[in-house]
Amino acid sequence: MKNRTLGALTLGFLASTSLASPAWAQNVPPDTATQPQTTGQSPAPGTNATDVTAPPKAVQERQAARGVPDETEIIITATKREENLENVPISVQVLGARKLDQLNISNFEQYTKQLPSVTFQTAQPGFTTVYMRGIATGGDDSNHSGSLPTVGSYLDEQPITTIDGTLDVHIYDIARIESLAGPQGTLFGASSEAGTIRIITNKPELGVTTGRVDSEINSVDHGGLGGKLEGMINLPLGDRIAFRAVGFYQHDAGYIDNVPGQVTLCGDATTDSDGNVNGCVHNGVHFDNSKYVKKNFNDVDTYGGRAALKIDLDDNWTVLPTVMYQNTKAHGVFFEDADQGDLQTVRFQPEIAKDHFWQAALTIEGKIANFFDLTYAGAYMDRPRFTTSDYTDYTVAYDNAYESYGGLANYFDFRDDAGNIINPRQHITATDDFKKMSQEVRVATPADRPIRALVGAFYQDQKNHIFQDYLVDQLATGLSVTGYPGTLWLTNQRREDKDYALFGEANWDITPQITLTGGLRFYKFDNTLYGFAGFGPEPNAAGSHTGVDRCLPVVDDPDSPLFGLHDPSVPYATGTSGLDIPCYNVADIGANGQAVPRRSKGTGHIHRLNVQWKPQENLMFYATWSKGFRPGGINRQPETPPYAPDFLTNYEAGWKTTFGGSRFRWNGAIYHQIWSGFQFGYLGPNSLTVIQNGRDAKVDGVETDINYIAGGLSLSAAAAYTNAKTSGNICHDAIVVDPAPDCSGADDFIVVPSGSRLAITPKLKANATGRYAWPMWTGKAHVQAAVTYQGSALSELRPDAEAITGKIRASTLVDLFLGYDWSRYSAELFATNVFDERNELSRFVVCSICTQVKIVPGRPRTIGLRLGAHF
């Protein structure tokens, strides 16, 4: 009843508002936007009659003020200078304001559909790991104490890459999204090993008052009603000051059903003739999820805004302070159980995820001595997250695994304070408090000189307070983690990742047709992990010494029966983390006997060398040799050594062409990459993430995109072919995670054979869009179709794990649009995923011995209406 009421209120509110779909002026093809219109043809929305006969520059300036650039010439800043896309010798795909609006893109999943070189794995919005060009292993890559990302994310000039989940920035009033494939580390740093994604917002415009308001109502098949409400305003505050603000609210309807389910765990233990436990009778704890059964329980609410102030201090200096806030609240889970029906799961606890962030940023641009261009970009971001999760799958898996020992509750002695056996089912309460500060300053010589240079310095500090509380209701105080009654396992750690860099790039126009570019980045990283992870005082016969038993200091005498464990007669080492923990076991012992953070640090340099050749106007070829890197890090498993940095070497040749007065554009690149000593994560003992360095991998690929515009017709297509395989066997040690490189150790075995295909990335990913607009009545009508194809991919690098989780299925999605715009108003009907395809985004299991496969599907067929106006 509550869902129907909310849906009706949402529908009534949005449908009664006269609002516009974004940037409808972009329906006018660029080559006709400045031509006089014939009788009966109205001016482009947001223009007046004089606009269509005004000089092209005037029209472009007006369009830019509304966030509607003339995209016949796409200006990007991928090289930290403003340049025409066709002159940049890098493989870059751009989603401009026109395409973002025409495809109704508002989130990460939607825009990555249009980027063939980009793939990802996800559990729910905001908990996503991004990959490019096949540089992916799958596994547990998104753990909070795991590897740093291989793909960098930027919001304007500021890096927003986070340790354990890409920010799902709401896409509205965005100038463009730039996808830079291949190592970008010389200019964009450590987390741009495989590529960089940059979201560029529209900036305040001087002397222009303009605004837009947009709305949507939609219905999701197998789900409920959703919609969004967005607005933008640009105001001049004098001759040299302008203000721009954006606000948005979006409700995404749920489509996953939590269906009835029940579990009966082991009860009475059975014994053999000698009295030894050899099994159990399934007459123990019985529970069901009747209290939590609900249809469409994975709805999401997102709201927030941005504000920017542009201040021209004089003709040479500009100050741009910005702030952004976004709050997302998601209910339920976004996966289906492989053994249940379509879009169905069985969950036994209420689950919620709250993810919000705010970022304050400052960009200063100016000239020094009327010659050098100086840019400063600084930002501070705070991203607290809160989640509650059902961990029944873990309980069931371990109860089955220990059935021959009488089941989980008997073997691990799950009891209450009165000594009674209790339900061992776990649920998790977790928080992450992520903070990030970045500072960059760079100086560039004039872009119109035959020899140009850019030099800069960068500093970044990322901090994350990681708290995960694995709770068992009624667990005895004596069996709980010290100081946390009812807590079976506690993770309470502080992680800090610091990066320092000096970088530079120089360009030399050897001839008017040939340009040589060289870049270097000298880096230093210093990463630490500090705190506690594990069980309380050893409560059972399982012999799992992870937790308080390993608190520092530990016995280092190999002949002692307590070797590697804490001696209870010795006081715990103290530390300075300020954490509320029983003791330190994720730490090292310092010179003064105190617990100090575990540390991974290093220095080095990476490079980029590029040559481009322009034999004629609108034709360019280039070749690149570049290298990227990702810092090493710390494993929290006490016996597991740290992992080293990995490196990506890229050999690439590409082309950029335009024909027919910019009506036809064809760009592409062919590349060969070597990923050396790559890091990969998997669930080890106690389902703790373990990161180790593998051998090498080789990736060969081709990526291309085509665009064509003629009159009211526009066509575009993009595709990427990726062949990524390991080179050399990846080994594991049965005793410790420290195998010999050639698997020659006595306890070594092969976990990934040489020649295995890398995970997550399909061999082929492609998309195509066709749009036609024509005059009708007093306005313009349009139709549009978009199709996206993604081939199958492995869900895990390790064959034994992939045999359980299975392949990510291939899928083809079709979206259709039909719209009409007139004067200052617009309307559009749309249907996405028209054939209701179950495209799989991810497949995974929740613990190391779990076999219950979770599948994250894309959104089912969605039909909706966009309405609006602008001024």
C-alpha cells in the first residue's frame, strides 16, 4: 500500500510540472544551426529569431551558455591543455553534452555502456570497480584494504578516485565525459595505470542569465515507478563574476524481489562407535525470512547539487571555487540468486546502503609575465558510507562444510551467556569514512609555440577509517571480540595512501606535419594500514588463530608452541591510532616496542613518448610508447607478505580523420600492452581478501569510433576488441602466500595456468546510435535508436573460482526515443532495454567456500516520459 501511495504521489508531482528534457537545442544539427530557417520552421529551442541568422560565433557562445556546445569541433583537456579532439594523439572517446542528453544518461552504468573500452564489476550503485582495455582480474578487487584502482576518475581538475568504489556522480549539466584509454600516469598519476575517465562540468558563464528544468517519470518492468527532477541556473553577478548552480533528485524503482526462504541448520551431533562426532541431524536452528519478504525492494533515492562561482580578477586571472554534494540511499540488494527465479533473491535481514559525499574544490588559472600559464587545482572530499548486510550465505556454507563435525554451531561453540547453543547466523554493520585531499600546480608555455612544455607537482592524501562489525545475535560476551558484545569478527582499521609526484611533458613541432612529445613522472608512494581484524579470544576448537590470538607482540621463536601467536603473559603493544580496539594485529612493532602501521612505500618513474604525423588537414596518425603503474600495498592477513607495484607498458598506433567538412569522423587505435607482475585478489582463509602479484599478462586490442552528420541525420558507432591473457603460470603456496615464481616450491601449486583469459572484459563490446530530426508544425520532431552489444566474459581469473561463478553472459540492449520540441518546451517518450534483456553486470559469491552464485542484472525494460522547459 505504501509503495502504491508513494508511486502515485511521485507520478502526480512530476507529471504536473512543466519541465524540459536536457539541452533540446542540441537537436539542431551543427551544420544548420546558423542558417536562416524556412517558413514554418521554428528557431532552435532557447534561441530567438535573430540567433539563427547571427554569426556562428555568437550562436556558439549562446549554445555554450546553455551547455549546448557546437560539437563539430570537440574541445577537450585530456592533455591538460584545451585542444581539438582531432589534434590530440591519444585514444580518447568523448561523450559530449548533446549525446549525454540525447541518450538520457544520468549515472555511471548508463555512460559506460557508451564506452567500449570500459568495463566494471559491481554489487550495487557506488560499490563499483572500473577497468579499461582488459586490465582486470576480477576476484575481490574492491575490498577496502585491497589494491588501488587501475583507472583514474576526475571531476573537472580534481581526482575523485576512491580506494573501494567509484563515485557514481549524477550526470546533469555536464559539458562532456572524456574516456582516455591506455596509461595516462605521466599526467594523471598512479591510479591511471590503464586509463582515466574525466567528468567535465559546465562552468559559470559571464554576462548570461539562463536556466533549465528537467523531469522524468518512468515505469520499470517487473518493478515500480521512478522519476527524476533536475534544474540548473546561471546568473551574472557583475561584469566579472558569474554563478552556476545545479540541483537534482532521482528515485530509481526497485525490480528485485525478496522471496520466501527458510533454513534449517545442523542440530544434534551424531557419533561413531568410538564416540567421535561424525555428522549431525538437521533438527537444529530453523528460521525463515517471512518478516522481510517484499517485491521490488532494491529502490534507490539520490539527491544533491553543485555550485560554482567564476571570478575574473582581471583579463589574465580567474578563480573558480566549486562545491558538490550528493546523497544516495539504497534499499535491499541488486543481485538475484542463480538458483531462484528471474529477479529473485532470498535475504534474511533488512539491508541498506547510505553513500554520500561532498567535495570542495578550487581552481586558479592565470598568466605569469604574460607568457606562462599557471594552473592550481586543489580539493578536499569527504565520503562516509554506511551499510547493513545479511551474511546468512556464509553461515549456511560453513554449516554444510562442518557437517561432519556436528555443524557450525557445535564445532565453533556458538553459545549464549547461559551456555545454550544459539543461531550462528551473521549480519554485518559497516562504515567507511573516506577522506581525500589533493593539490596540483602546473605551469605551461604558450600552446602556439613550436616547442611547448608543461611541468607540475602533485600531492594526494587518502584516508579511510574502515569499520566492519560481524554480529551474531545473543553471542556470549566471552566469545565476542573484547569490548564488542555480540561481535564475532571485528575489522577496525585506518588506511592511508599518500602520493607525491613531479611531472612534465614537452612537445616539439619538428616540422608543420610532425610533432614529437615526451613525458615523465617521478613518483613516490607511502601507504599504511593500522588496526585490528579478527575474532575475539579463541572460543572454539577450530584452531583459527586470526584475531586477538595474533595481537602484537607475537612469539618469534619457531620452536615455541606459541610461535606466531601472542603470549598471554606479555602485555599487548600499545599504539597511536585512536581506534577503539582490543589490541593491534594489523601493525608492526616499532623500535620503541609500540605498534606502528604496516607500510608499503616506493619510488620510481614512468614515461610517455609519442610521435604524430599530419600529412594533410583533417588527417593524423600517431604512435605511442607509454608506461603506467599502480602502487603496492599491505595484506591484513598476518602471515601474508605485502604485494608489490604492478606496471603496464603500452605500445599503440592510432589515427584520426575527418571528411566532408567535419560531417564524417573516424578515429581508432591498435595497441599491445604488457601488464607486469599484476596484482590480483581472492578470498583466502576466513574469507579474508588476499592480494598477491601474479606473473605477466598480454593484451592486444583495437578500438574505434565513427560519427556522421548530414542535415537532420546523425549516426555514431564505437567498438573495442580486446584479447587479454596471462603470460606464465600464477602460483600459490599451500602454507603461506609466498610461492616460488616458477611454482617449484614443495607446497606450491598452479592457481592460474599460462594463457588464461583475463576476467571481466569481453572480447567485443560495441554500440551504435542513429537519430533523425525534422521540422514538424511549429517545432522539430526526432526519432532515435541506440543498440549496445557486450560479449561474454569470465567472472573470475582463477579457473576453480570461475567454475563456480560461471561466465558473464553476452547481451544486446536496444533503446528507443521519440520526441518533439517547440519554443522553450520539449517532450520525449523513451523505452530502454526494449526487449527486456537480462544483461549481467557481475557474478560472484560472498565467501571463499560459498557456492550460492549472485548475479547482478542490468535494469529491466523501462518506459518513460521526459518533459520540460528552459529559459
